Amino acid sequence: MTIKNSKFIINQIRELLSELESLSLPLISKSKTTPTSFRGLTGEIFNLIQEGFFDRPKNLSEIREKLKAEGTKKESSELMRPLLQLIKKKFLKRDIIEKKYKYQRR
């Protein structure tokens, strides 16, 4: 491979990368290992993420009510471990808004 060919290929790669960046495709997670599924309550909350429920910040009671509407009745304290797992896996983020924790898709 000549230097001229190498430069040509590098320029093509740069152009393709630029095109990909301009597409701005939505990312579910920035983590390197993305599990395909979660089990139990974590799985149910993960499904809400996939459905877009967490596109806007939600507090614990809103999450609990949504799960209840879908047939899963849980106390707020039971939601903490699954929510923290999803935060740790970088699917959700948690912020304090109006003196309450709010959970939102990353």
C-alpha cells in the first residue's frame, strides 16, 4: 500500500465518520456491555426505559404508579435496588429536582 493510497483511505474514513455523526442516532446506553435483558422488577423498569417512559424525569411515586397500571404493585422501597442497578449500568441517571430524586434516561 502506498502513502497516497493510505491518505485516500484515511480521508474516506473521516468522511464516513462525519456522516455517521451527523445522523445523531439515539443511543440506549454508552456502556460497553449492554445486556439484552433484565429479569424481574429490573426487567420491568428496563422495559419502561425502552418504551420512552423515562424520556422525561420521573419521581418514585410516578414510577410506582406506572408499574401499578401495568400490573406490578410494589412499594417505593422495593424500586430502589432495580433503579440503582440501571443507574450503575448507565441506562438511567438520577438528579435532585425540586428537592426530590428524579430518574431519567441517559
